[in-house]
Amino acid sequence: MARALVNARVLTPGGLEPLTVRLDGDRIVSVGLEAEAGEERIELGGRLLLPGFVDTQVNGGGGVLFNDSPTVEAVAAIGAAHRRFGTTGFLPTLISDELSTVAAAIAAVDEAIARGVPGVLGIHIEGPFLSAARKGIHDASKFRALDDEAIALVSSLKRGRTLVTLAPETTTPAMIRRLVDTGVIVAAGHTNADYATVRAALEAGATGFTHLFNAMSPLTSRRPGAVGAALEDADSWCGVIIDGHHVHPATLRIAMAAKRRDRFMLVTDAMPSVGMAQKDFTLQGRSIRVVDGVCLDEAGVLAGSDLDMAQAVRNAIQLCGLDLAAASAMASRTPAAFLGLEGELGAIAPGKRADLVVADDELQVLQTWIGGEPDRPL
């Protein structure tokens, strides 16, 4: 039987509207003014109803780090932790590691999708094809070349999307094209490449930039670098960590004025501390402490974030001056388009999967629906 979510303020392309959203199974079947006779009515009490958030960079959550536990159970635990904050689709993210760990992570994600673990859309393999000059928190001893063996491995996921972050200067445009031709989405990140090298990677099929500004060659007067290439290119997507620490809000506002807004997507780069009272954790043998929402190693190097997607949306509004529609799109429609899933996800519209966020006026998440199923009662 179809169900009707009634008395909600629904975020549509026209703004917030008092509409009824009708569901049948895992799909949205209509968005209109009235429920139909005989339907189950689910009262939302005037609360906000937003498209579910899609996060393409999730290292961990709920006390679990994907690198430490590349298993189906870890994927499920990470997804459950982030679901509390409105994330309805995510890519478990593996930072640079041995290829054996990469293989285990791919197998875990493939099995998680086969078992129907809620929210998992694929995998993000962030390294080990990165630049030591821009390694950030990554362990440079794990870095290696993108060779035939690596391409075969990282393109082996049978279900879902695969995103690979690499430094263009560590490989060639021909190798990037080979990787793209397997169906892998390629993003530039942890790169010290010059502008021309990044442009060549884009022309070879790279379509994204991982955490814009962080761990990449900057835009300067005579050397545009990776940042300059990212902002100049009209079609590529840029992930941004809006936590007030990774990038200054003024820098983000300038970036959004330089490039079309629908190419910026919110990412959390979240670590195990998200959803946990105990915030400190260990990352590949290094002690990480969380201070005022910032994850730092003993040398003060940023180590991912303690950010969830609901807070990222609030920050986009408060720090960058965006309205709710623009901030929400950066957390839903844009990452869905980046993954090639805009036909399924990213909007409240007929035919889309019923991935929804119920929130109050302060954008605190009260309920998260994935595939037509809520995670908790209101």
C-alpha cells in the first residue's frame, strides 16, 4: 500500500512548499497537495523534508575506521552512524594502504551492496597513487605507481560506483584514460601538480577534485596549480570540507563566485569520532585527538574531520551565506550527479528513490529515510 508523508514543508526546486509526498515501496510516486483515499498517512507536523544527503568521502564513523576494518560489518556501522545525521548514500573511503587492504575493502563494499546494507553506493579509494609533497595525513610509505595490477584491482568492484583519488603527476594521461574507460570516476587530490598536468588529467577523463584547496598545489599569480585548474574548469566537480577549519569561509565564497555553484559538493572526510562521545582515535598507528571539532595528529596535521553532513549543511549556510536550497543541493543533487546517480538520488521527485531527511528549523535531523524506510520514529 502506498504511504503519504503529509503536512511537511518540502524542499523543491521552487523552495519550501507545503506538499504531500507519496511513496510506494522504495520510490517516490508523486509530490502534490493531497493524499489519496485509503493511504497510510504519516504526519510530519510541519517539519522540513529534504532530499537525503550523499557523502562521497567517509573514512569512518561510529568508532570504526574503514582502513582498520575493511569488512561488511564496518561498512554497515559507518553507514548507521552517519544516517543519524541525514546521510542516505555514502562511499566508504579507504586512505592510502597496501593493495591487499584495497582488495579487502572492495570485496567488503561489493558484499555490503549485495546484502542491501542501507546507503552504501560504492567505494572511494583515496590513494595510494598520491604525491609525497602533498601527503597530508596519508602514510607516504604506502604510496605506489598506478600500474596494470593496480588498475585491474581498483576497477574490480562489481556493484556500485568506484571513485579513485590520485595525483596526476604520479601517472600519465594515458593511464588515467585507461582507468576512466573501466568505469572508474577519477578525482585529482593530494597533488602537487602544475596547472598543465592537471589540465591534461581533466582532458584524459578526470572529473573531480578531492577536498578542494586541501593537500593540493595552490592558485598563485604565475602558477595556477591544481586549485586554479579546478576553478577554471566549468564541468568538473569539487568536494569541499566546510567545517570552519579546513578552508577559510572567505576562500570558499571566492571559489563559489568563480565557478558554477552546481559543481561544488559537501563532503565530510569523516573519521571514527563522528557519532561517538569518545572522540580520540588511532589512525595507522598515530594518535589522533579531536579538539573543538578538529582532528589532529601529534604534529598538528589535519587528519580528516569530525564533521557530519547535517553540520556541513548548516555551516554552508552560516559560513558561506548560502540559502537552504543551495546548501541542500550541495549535499544531495550535486554529489548524486558527480556519481552519475542523478536519475535515482538527490531530489524529492517522482521516480526517485525515497531517500529523505526530516529536520527541524535548526536543521537538526529528526528522521532519515533510505529506500522508503525510516531509521526511527518521530
